[in-house]
Amino acid sequence: METELKMKEKIERLVKAGFIRPAIYANWLFNIVPVLKRKTAAVRICVDYRNLNEGSPKDEYPMPIADMLVDGATHNQMLSFMDGNAGYNQIMVAEEDIHKTAFMCLGHIGAFEYTVMHFSLRNAGATYQRVMNSIFHDMIGHSLEVYIDDVVIKSPEKGDHVSNLKNVFLRIRQHKLKMNPKKCVFGVKLAIS
């Protein structure tokens, strides 16, 4: 009963945020797996999209190689780290595909569908990477590295870092991206050997 109440609260928050809406005529209807976070006792709504994912073509968009990203950041005097806030949820689902994301909740809560990309969809990572590469195309490799929703602003010279941050923040604002301030670290100094 407690899990059902927490799930109902979570559903209400997702509706209020515009991430989901009630499903009226659903051809697809998936089960949810409520996951209780131990530390916070919050409920995370995980949808079992295995059947939808099996029927979806795989997006073979190339993902960055972590070792290369680390190597690209090593010869800089200053770094800042940012994390997208509810990153996947910042990408809208095409109106004609929203009905495919329908899921049913436990008890009397009902059925809903996602209007934004859910993290458990097969191509969520590749789609988000493509969007971030498009947004930051001219900065990647120079003053910025990006891996899905993780952004590293880098500056070979300490004096350039504020300018690099300003350019990134302008781009973030222009594209209405949201970052999670709890997961951001600014002005990390590196000792170059």
C-alpha cells in the first residue's frame, strides 16, 4: 500500500511536469516496475519496454569512447563538470509515437503515456548523444566534451575558463537545457606535469 501511494505521488508529479499524460486509446500497454530508492525512499517509475525495444530498429549512432574523452581533458589547467537534469526527459517524443509508450499503473491509478523520452527506451542514449552533439558541435574537442548528459568544460589556460563557461551557458540557455546543480562542479584546477 505504501509503494502504491508513493507511486501515485510520483505519477502526479510526472503529469504536473508534462512528462506523461493519461492514455486514452492505447494500442501498446506496458507494465511498470516501481523501484524504491533506498537512501531517499523515493519511487522511480521504470517501465518494462522490452517488447517495444525488440520491435524498434537499433540506432547505431556512434557513442564517444570514454578513454578518448578522458585523454581530451588531461592537458587542461581548468575543468568544470555539469550533468543534465532529467536529461532524457528534455527530449520530446514525436506526437505520432507517444501512444507507443503507454503503461499501466498498479491499482486504480490508471494508464499513462510518456510525452518525453524515457530512459529505458532502446535508443534513448543514442538519441540524446545525437542532440548534444548537434547543440555543441562547434565546441566539442575544443572547449567541451560531452557524453550523453555529462558535460565537461575544459580550458588549456586558466584565464580562458570563465569565457568558455559563458559560451557553454549561453548555448545551454539558447536550447533550454536544464542542468542539475547538485551534480555540477566548477573550476577544478589540474596540475599539469
